[in-house]
Amino acid sequence: MSNSYEDSLPLDALNERIAILEDNIRQLIEQAAAASGEQNESRIADRISQQNDELDRLIKIRDSRQKK
């Protein structure tokens, strides 16, 4: 689920990566709203899914670290 690199990140750096992912997702949603064509929409939807998966993973790492 996690790797040693993210496990070793300071909490501030982890929070920064989470904020970047949240901004990426927001931008991708805006692009999806403006996109036309099934291929563009599918590609953006795939990218949003990847970003959401990464965001969920980092949040779990952060949450487990904060419980310690």
C-alpha cells in the first residue's frame, strides 16, 4: 500500500503532496467540464481516478502517522 519513501516523508511534505493532488484533481475536473469528445473525457476520467487513488493512499499514510 505505501512505500518507504512516503513513509519517511516529514508530515509537512506529506501534507504538501496531498494539497498538490487535491489541486490536480480540481484542475482535471475543470478540464473534464470543458473537454469535448469521448476520448478526451475518458483520458481525463482515468487521470482523475489515478489522482484520487494516490490521494487516498497518502491520506491513509498521514492518518496512520498522526495516530502514533
